[in-house]
Amino acid sequence: MDNGLPAIAKLLIFAGLLLVAIGLLLWGWPKMTDWKSLPGDIVVKRENFTFYFPLGTSIIISLLLTLLVFLWRKYNG
């Protein structure tokens, strides 16, 4: 008889890893704010106009979220 403990254990492990990742990100944030933009980000500056489109950042965030969803579905479903 399965009482759901393996599913809860997986959820707790995933939540713990997510908290560790967020903690490491926040810990290193002051060092990362020295970056003005990632390669692939588009910046157009004119006299009184600045356009910024974070294409490289968007791609990295999309890849990370895709990986998280893939891992979530693989180990939780």
C-alpha cells in the first residue's frame, strides 16, 4: 500500500534544491549586478532615447525554466 511518502519526499527535495539555488543567487547578486548586460542583449542609445531588449537574458531564463519543468515532470509524474 502506497501512502504517498515518495511523492512528498520528491517534493521536499525539489523545494530544498530550489531554495538552495535561490539562496546562492541572492548571495552572489551584489557581484552579478556589476554586469550591465549579457551577450545578446540589445541596447540602442540615441540622444534622448534608450531602448533595451534583454534577448540573451530572456533566452537563459527560458532555458532554465524549461529545464525545471522538464525535471519536475520527469520525477513527479
